[in-house]
Amino acid sequence: MKLIVAGQDAVTPDEFAELALGVGIDAELFTGSEDETAEDRRVRLDAARDILRDLDGPTARFASALMRTAERRRVLTWKAAA
């Protein structure tokens, strides 16, 4: 399936978000990575929350949704491993 936003092809989810929102978002800042430590996660979430306060409308909602989705995925992974 081809994703086209504003007449341009979006190849990756990051490109789609950038074309749709008009700004680039570092998704990993809001979602984290598999190999981050608890301390890295705490620092990343603090920075993400600070940046989230500065974002507006659709961009803030998108970044917030990324954070919620990533947290749900971590919980489900943890429960599956238990």
C-alpha cells in the first residue's frame, strides 16, 4: 500500500508523520528502545515530557500517543514473558 501525503510518497512511518504534521519527530524519544536501562528510560521520559509541553495540537497528540502505545507494548511484552 502506498501512502501519499500532500502529493509526496511516505516510505516509512516517520516520513508519514513528518509529511502529515509538517515537523519531524524523533519517534525513539517517545517510544524508547529495547536495550535501554531503567535510568536511560527515566531520563528519556523526562526529556520527552519537556518537549511534549512545547509541542502544539496534532503534533503533541501524536507524540503523546506514541508514548502511550510504547508503554502498552512494554506491559504486554512483560506479561507475555511472565
